[in-house]
Amino acid sequence: MVVKKIIGIETEYGIHTNGDLKDNPISASSVIVNSYVNEVLNDKTKWDFDDETPQNDARGYVTKGSVAPVVETHLVNAVLYNGARFYVDHAHPEYSSPEVADALEGVIWDKAGELVLKHSMQIVRENIGHDIVIYKNNSDGKGNSYGCHENYLMDRGLPFPKLVHDLVPFLISRQIYCGAGKVGIEVPSKKDEEVYFQISQRADFFEEVVGLETTLKRPIINTRDEPHASSEIYRRLHVILGDANISETATFLKLGTTAFVLLLIETGNVPKLDRMPLNPVAALHQISHDISLESKIELNDGSHIKAIEIQEEWLLLADNYFHKYGGELLGGDEVAKLILSTWERVLGLLKSDLLSLRYEIDWIAKFNLVDAYREKNQLSSNSPTLKALDLQYHDLRDDKSLASRLKLKTLVTRDQIESAVYNPPESTRAYFRGQCIKKWSKSIVSANWDSIVFDVGEEPLRRVPMMDPLKGNKTIVGNLLSKCHEVTDLLDKLDT
């Protein structure tokens, strides 16, 4: 079975502050989230942790020494009007976008998250007096990395080992267009390597091919089996390998190509030759360290291949699939066409005119900026100034962000993004979640991805399950929600 590729992004933002909150990122992150929630929401809808099962492993077992992600129920955790989750994860403010039906919607609601964080900084600065700075990046320069995780709805029936085998070569090679770029290396075990600039912020922090971890011994394929949907039908693939992107083109390609490849794997449209690297982790690092894109990784059969050649193989398979079956499962033909045309154009320019992508691909934009500054000021490749420029690229303050000065190419409008801050996507169950929180937050005890718990003033509490991400969209429930003025009306109609 193949399923529509519902998508979501979870972004942990970097945070820096001085004064009373210095050296206390958990408190600073709590201030950021609480300030936004208290000012913007009428009533804070708490996150429901009952369905959290981070210890479930898709392999059916847990390897010795593996530690499941910690669920921190004591930290601030809220649901926004747009159906997103805004909370403190470890020591970072995290925005988890609502579920969307295609990669272009993914860009819109990911960018809406940036506006949420910008607004949070402004509220804290004006009302509390703290100057907290937020960065959309993936490492703090001190050997610590934080994630930008993607989620994709998949068929539960696809054997997990097959998914791993087919997906690993794609994931380690896609960084050539969705890497965020990085000056130098900060992983202690790799400090002796001479890398002036690399493609990915996250690559060096990965140590395993497959595993349950997300913060230690990070794996290329994460095995967390928590579908947030009917576990008999669906799997949620939790991808932790990617960088946080400022560029809309990079985010669109990251989501769109991955969704397309997962669809190809489900339908058996995979490369005829085995492209599994002999050492996938080493190959991941090797690709990131080579901004010329000429390096060839060694495969299991002893042959060698470039990252861009792996991507070209998947592009050809995707194009063939589209011409046979269309793009309905990717959000429609128009979105699928845009994925294919952008993928093809970017791969072509990566081979022929790499710097022409400096307004579309984050790592190229950053490298062009940093290297020009280095040459102009005759700086050494390990100058701290270059690392400062790297960080400033990701600064969310409009007057400080280097990325914003570059005028990166956009795919969606400012109006679409601003609307998405307060409105859920109409294409998934996030619509039902967001609209209910807008209309009846006083009667909602808690909510999560697959249910909402209502309190209508009588026992027991009423849990409304939402086990299918494809249902609960505006087409299905829009008329119902518009006709119900009281929450009891809604619950009665849902019962019947």
C-alpha cells in the first residue's frame, strides 16, 4: 500500500542570552515560550503526553546501551492556533509545525515558526527586559548539536530493513542541496581534520547507521516507532539527519525530494544497482567535507559514486513515476512538477555553475558570503571572525541576520506565512485541532497530534480521537465546525 505523504518539521532553535538567564538555557527557553503563549493565546492548551511512546523501536527490539529520547513533561508545552506545538525541548525552544499535505505547505508553516520565534523575542524584550537571541541553526560552536527533524507518513506494511537499505544512500547525499553550511569542525574526534568549510551543520554529529537515539550516538535512520496515527496502517518516519534551513528552496527540496523517494520505495521503484555505502557514516562525513562535490564514496560492491550521481538516479526514477501515476500522493500534480523541476535545475547547476545557487541553497549562500569576507580581509581559514559570520547567518533578528540581507529566493508569499502563524493548514487533521483551539480553548483540557480532550463541565472528560492524519481537514469538518457554536454541539454531532 502507498499512502499520501503527510509532512511535518520539528525545529529546535539555538538560544543565547546574557544577564540573569545567562548559562541557563532551559529557563531562557521557558521565558521565550511562555511569553508568547501568555500574550497570544486566550487560554493555553496543554500538550497531552498520554500517547508519547519514545521507547518504541521500529525494529521490534532495543539494542544494548540504547537510550530512548526523554519526554520532559515538566517543561512548558502548548498547542497554537495554527495546530503547531510550541514547547521547551531539553534546553531549546522548539516549534513543531502542524501536519501538512505537501512540501510547499511545509515551507509555509515552517516559516510561520520563524515568525513565532521572532515575535517571542520581541515580547520578551519589550515586556520583561531580557535580550534573548534566537538562531535557526544546528550547533552552538562548542560541540553541541540540536535538531531539525522531519516526519513523513508511510505505509506500515513496508519492511523496515528494506526502508533502511534504500533510504540511506539518498539521505546521506541530499545534503548537497539542503545542507545549511558550516565553518570548520567542532566534533572533538574530528578536530584533526582540516576542513575550512563544509556542507552540513549536522553531519559530523552522526555516529550510527540505525538506532533509537536522537541526542547521543545519532543514527542516519532513526527507529522511533511512534506513528501518532493508527499503528495498524501507518508508520511515521522520523528523520533526524537534516539541517535547519533559512532558504525556502532548500526546505522545499528537503521535504519534497524525501517524500518523493519514500513514495518510490513504497512502490518498489528503486535503483537497480545497490548504492549502500561500505561505511555510511564515513560517507556522510566525506560528502559534507567536500564542497567541490567531486569526492566519490565507496559502495559495498567496491565501486565508487558521487553524491550528485546518487541524486540523479533518484530524480530519474521520480520523473518516470510522475509521468505514469501523477503527483496526487505528493499534494497534487503542480507541487510534484515543482519538486521535479527544482530538483533537476538545482542538480544541474551544482554541476555546472554552483555559485549561481547562492540565492537559493543555504550552504552555498553562506560559503559565498564567508569566503568573500575572508579574502577581502585576508583572514586565516580558522579565524574566529568567520565562525561569528556563520552564526550571524542564522540570527532571527531582522537587523542582524546575514541571511535576510542576501535576499534569498522565495517560493511563498509573506501573506501566506503571516496567515499560517494563526491559522492551521486546511489539508490535514491539523485543521480540526487548530479550529477547536480557536473556538473552544476554555473547554479543552489538552491536545496532541492524534486526539483532543474536552471538559464540558461533567464527568467524564471527552476524548476525540484523530487517528487518521488525512481526516479532520476543512473539506471533511469545515461545515460541521462552522455550524457548531457550543462545544457540546460539536461533541454531540461527532457522536452521531
